[in-house]
Amino acid sequence: MSLTTVEVDEFELLNAKNSWISKSCLKDINRVECQPVLPVKGEKNVLVTSALPYVNNVPHLGNIIGCVLSADVFARYCRLRGWNTLYISGTDEYGTATETKALEEKLTPQQICDKYFKIHSEIYTWFNISFDHFGRTTSPKQTEIVQEIFKKVHNNGYTTTASMEQLLCENCDRFLADRFVEGTCPLCKYEDARGDQCDGCGHLINATELLNPRCKVCQKTPVVRSSQQLFLNLPKVEAKLNDWVDKSGDDWSYNAKVITKSWLKDGLKERCITRDLKWGIPVPLEDFKSKVFYVWFDAPIGYISMSAAYTPEWRKWWQPEDDTKITYYQFMAKDNVPFHSVMFPVCLFSTEQNYTMVNHIMATEYLNYEDGKFSKSRGIGVFGNDAQDTGLPADVFRFYLLFVRPESQDSSFSWADLATKNNSELLNNLGNFCNRALSFLEKFFDCVIPEIKLGNDELTLLALVTRDLKEYLSMLDKAKLRDGLRLILSISRHGNQYMQLQKPWVLIKGSNEEKIRAGTVIGLSCNLVCLLAVMLQPYMPQTVNIIGKQLNIDISSFLLNNFVSVFLPPGHKIGKPAPLFEKIDPSVINQLKSRFAGKQKSPEKELAMASGLDLKQITTVEQMEEAISKQGDTVRQLKQSGAQKSEWEPYVKTLLEMKKSLEQMKLATNPISIEDLEEEISKQGDKVRKLKEAKVEKSELQPEIDLLIQLKSKLSISKGIPVENGQKKKQKPTKK
């Protein structure tokens, strides 16, 4: 949206002027921020939790954006609004997966938990995740609270018992969980099928169905035995749960609503809550003292026990007084939804006590890696500890993961796209505006904010920024984190356009009046830099600290409101400006992409390439253009020689992939802003329509259509969405 073409009404201009003159965004200096954070009657109190990452492995970028990073951004935003905010998470440490990992690494389960808890903590510290408390489910407090809640559920009559057939290893003297049994698949005869699933044919199976079963620990043959287990009586709470979902579900992410409704549609069934394992929380009943709780039962209670580890007054958050309102947000990937929308609520309802229930379940779809999935065993993708070794700042990873956050559909982490977004949005847009404004102030005004005299252009700018700011607040209130980031970048684009239109570098050389005008332009621009820093706090905390030092002000001293006021008054002296971001070159991206491609066969080797071409050796735009020309010649020669389609088609597919790579390389090398591309597309679209209306020859029209398609392709790449090859075919109307 251009400053010269946008329409702003008089009411917006007046509001912008009044806010700038008379309002303040400074925090109340009389308000004392207490520790620990506790809810306050009559104030907004926000409880934030993120799904507990399992402790048996290193989290990858998809895990991080799916829970802890998304919750961190929202918690930081709530604090920025001045709300009493508690952010709790930790590691999920009990269960079969931990025992299995302990066997693999020849450690005890406790040693595995200690090892990976430290790894998780270090990763989240590097990513600047602002937990109020990051705890563990192996704590004594977890055992105490899980057993306390179970006793209430049990005594209230919400549990049942039933016999289950399981495999018992007489040599190890224990019942075997699914992952501790291997054998021959009864369906495909694969000899190393697990007790829950066959890797040979992919079918789900029960451990008792395996042919020739063997204990994974001692390789002895187990026997089938019956074992009494405890079940949670979900049907008994079903009506209450349905009513609660109907009232609360409107504030959940779309996928959370769909997944929960699908569980409720066919009616709930009783769920087993105990297992015959060693590693877990003991069941506090005499007849079940050799059993532990199923991990799905105890893990969500971890949110409560970790709050209790944070403060002895934890009940103020989890069992508040009637006159104290708690708004509870949970963040997770979609595979965790049923445990938080069905199991955990049923558990709390069954206590018949006043526990805080979740108001907002915010679930993401999945983040993939390039064109596949993350895989630690095959070395595919970036894991938390890898990110630290890439040389890229944590804030760049935070920015990109939030830019492509899979909010409504699966998305992909792409190195080429990361470079494009860094170079176009961070370097050329946000970073460019901040550095231009502050450097100009340093050079011509000795780092001191001059007098700012608002004219119509300034009020128009402030009105547009206020629009984006209000929408930013609206989006973040709903935890739509991608949109919030988009609006920050929109404001910095407004700032760049404003400086470009006003040309303060020309004004400063003119008359005294023009020099005063230059001061207004730069003074207002520097204030917008401060506003951007305030809005960036949830997303890029390290960058905000750097901007704060350059502005010589504590950014955390401001609250975020729905208006723009003076942040840096005339006379304020800033610090030393410096560029905020660095360009990421294609050569760096190629190295990182190769480094994290994994042990699988390189896809480039499977491509049908012209003789002498090697994509691994191509690092510049010029080299790629030359390679495309050679590949195109090969395609033409094959077609002209009368080769079968099956022979030349692979070469065509490779050519299309090379052209896509060329566009990405061009964008990474010389990025174009999304807004500029959209304007070019609009102009080219108008041109194509006029040519069609004039009924010009196809030879004149087609090149313009091709250019329009190329521009749309560039836009798709810039936005990180798939590029459609060719034009869509018109669908024939269906005959009735």
C-alpha cells in the first residue's frame, strides 16, 4: 500500500494527531512487578503452557515452533500489554520411550532424563524462550500432585478395572510394553516388527499378535498373561465435556476444534491409565502398587506440578477464587490435541474441584524440512543444537520459523526461502529503515531528536501505522502470530516509503525551513523505529536489545497500546547506529543445505541432467542461467530426435526445478519486497487485460502473459507458498 495512493479519513487523522500530542505509552512507574507472578483480582491474568517436549531426543525446529516458541511469543506479548502472565513448561520424562532410549544408550532412565533435560534447557536458552519456570515430570512435586488428583478421581467413582492380555517376560520378570517386544509381523512376515507397528508394511498391530515374539532386552520368548488395569471412565463425564467444548471451542484453533469434535462424534470409551512398567509414577492403591500411571495421564498434570515448583501459591492460578479470572492458553502441535481437549479436561472434571480449564487451545499443523520430514536417525533437518552451530543468530531462526509457522496447513523450512526472507524483509525492509533513520540523525543532527512539526504527510503516516498497530493487537490477541509479524513489516515499509517520498537528504541541504522539515522527517522516523522495537519484543528479543542500545533507551519501559504517541521526545540523544542484519549469500545457503541433507541418496544424483552438469557446483545466478540454457538444449535435442516422452520428460522436470532454483537465487541475491512485486503484478495484469480487450495478435499478447506468470511465480516464492507449474485448466461444467 503506497502512502501516495492510500485513503485516510479525517477521523483517523484527528485521532492520530491527538494521540501523538496527548497520550503516553510509558509503563506506570508506580506499578510494582512482583515475583513470583500471581493473578490479581480485577486485572487480566493469563496462564500460558506449551506441550511438554518428550525427553528422549533432541527437539527439531518443527518441535520448537509447534510448542515452546509459539507459546513464548504469546507470553511475551501478554507481558507487553501489562497483563499478569505466567508461562510454564518442562520435559515429559516418564514412559516406555525413556526406557527404550536408556537401553539404547546403556544408561538408567534417570540418567537419560538428566542428560536430555540439560540438552533441552540449553537449546531453549539459546532460542531465548522466556519460561517463568521450566520443570520436569520426574519431580517429587509431580508424584505428589498426580497421586492427589488420582485419589480424588478414584474416590469420586470415575475409574473402573478390567483385565488386559499382555506379554510377560519370565526371564526379566516384567510385563513388556509394546516397544520392548519384537517379532514377526502376522500380515507381511517382516521379522523385526515392533509390538505396536510393523515397519515392513506399516500396519498397526497388538504385541500379542506377533509371531515368534521376543523380549527386546534378553531375546527370550515371552508368554501371554492377563493383568488387571485401571481405566478412566470417560463416558461418565462425556455430557459435561461436550457442553464445555461447545462453550469453549470457538476460541480454539480450527484444527483443535475439528480433532476434538471427531473424538466426540462416535462417543468416548474408557481409557487405560495404568501400565506394568518400572519407570513411572506409582499407583497409590494396594492392589495396583506394582503398576505406574500411563504417561498420557500424568504428563498434562505436569503443568500444575511445575506451577507448584515455581510458587507455593500455585493454587491461585489453578484453583482461583471465584472473583479472580484466569484466561488459559495452551500451545501444541495437532497430534497433542486429544490429550489436552479430552483426556486432561476429563481428569480435572472428575476431581469435582474448581480447576482452571483451558480457554484457548492453539494447535499448529506440521513443519516439514525442505521437501521431506525431519529425521534425527538419518541426519535430515535442523535440530535445536544444530541451529547454534550454523553461525546464524537465534533471532533469524525465530523470525523465519514464525514467518512460516504452520497455522492452518503444513509448511516447510527451506534454506533458500530463509535467505530470501532475511535479505528482503529483515535486511532490505526492517533493517534498512532503522539504519537509515538513525544514521541520518547521527550525521546531521548529532544524534539528538529534533523538533517534530506534524503536517498532513506525517498525520497520514501515523494514521496508517495506527491501522496496522490496531490490527497487530487484534491478531496477537487471537494468537495469530504470523499475521502479527506481517504487520510489523508493513509498518517498516510505510517508514521506508515515507523517507523515500520526503527525501530528507535533499531537504537538509536546502533553506532553513527545509532543514526544519528534514528534522521532522527524521525525528518521526526515529520514533517509528522505537515503536517497531516495542512491537518486535515478542518475536526478536535480541534484536530489540540492540535497537534499544542504539536508541539509548530501555524498550521494556513502554507498554503497547492501540495508538502511536511520542517515544523519543525532542532533545533525546541516541547511541551509535549500526546495521541490524547481515546478508545471507547463496553460497552459505548451499553449504547449510548440503550439511543438513542427511545420509539419504542426494536427490540431485537422481535428476536427469545434461552431460557435464553438476548442480552442487552451481553457486551463482550466472552459472545457473548457463546450466539452464544447456539443459534446455538437451531437452530440445531429445524431442527433435523423436525420443519417447518417458525419455525426455525427466529432463523437462529437472529443467523446471532448475528454473525454480534460479528464481530463488535471484531473490536471495537481489531481493524484491512483496509489496513491490504485488504492485508490478497489478500493473502487468492491467496491461494484459487491455491487450486482450484490444484483441491483439497472440504473438504480441503471449510474452506479456508469460511475464505476468513469472511475476506471480516470484511472489509465490517470496511468500513461501508452492509455485503452480503452468496455467490452470478450465473445468467443464458438470452435466446434471
